[in-house]
Amino acid sequence: MTVSPTLAPQEVEQLITFPIEIAMSNIMNVEEIRSVSRFGLSLVTVVFKESVPTLDARQLINEQIQTVSGEIPPRNWVHPS
């Protein structure tokens, strides 16, 4: 989940959601990636195969967030869940 209170939905999609989706698509054993972009909010959900341990999945997500964080405009807050 990324919060950016000043961006319109189109800007959230283009500047935040899309780069995060692309980064997450590079992870192995992902079954599905879903996203929602609203005014000031981007929510990206990554669904892993059942065989992937939760801690491994979280580590993989965190690594990709670190990779893409340079592409996200400043003053946005990313909350890995």
C-alpha cells in the first residue's frame, strides 16, 4: 500500500502502481498480481503459489520495493504488509 495524498488516480496509477506492478512481475512463483489506484492511494496485492513460505514471500516483496523505490516520486509512503 502506498499513500500519496496529493496525486489524482491517474497519477497514482502511472507514477506508483504501474512501476510497483512491473517490479513485482519479476518475482518467481507469483500466481497473480492485483492492483487498485484511487485518489492518493495505490494498493498492489501479490499472490504467491501455496508452496512459497510467508517469510520468503515477504523478503522477495521487500527486495523489489527497495529496487523500485527510486522510481516512485518522493513524499510517498510505502507500507509492505
